[in-house]
Amino acid sequence: MNVVFHKRFDKMAAKLSPKLKDQMVQRISLFSKDPLHPSLRNHALNTPYKGSYSINITGNYRAIYYLVDDQTALFTHIGTHSQLYR
């Protein structure tokens, strides 16, 4: 799976701690190799992110993406569950 990042995602990721950034890189790397790996807990979302999907970065941090096509995922948001789902 090809992975690309929205400018918003880059800005949100820049605010993460170094430890969280490392975990994010590991999880997105795993996602690019196996998007349905059980540890990612990949699932579809409802409003306000209808049509998007979420993967777990940590127990509380999520990364949101949508499929551009069959081989490309565009990551748009990253943050804690409460930040993303207010």
C-alpha cells in the first residue's frame, strides 16, 4: 500500500513527542506492508469522518486515512481519541 500524507497530518504529527513519532512511523510502516494487521485495529469511521478509516498508533492515539485508490492511502489526521472525536 502506498502511503501519502496531507499537509494537515504533517502539522499534527509535528506536535507529537519523539516517542510517539517513532511509534507512528512503526505503525504506518506496518500499515504499508499489511493494512489489515490485527494490531492496527483498522476500522471504518462514521460522522464526521464518514468514508475514512482509523488505525491505532497507541492505545489512545489514532491515525485517520482514506483510500485514494486501491493502492494509495492518504493520512489526514492524527491525535488522541478525544482530540479527533469531539
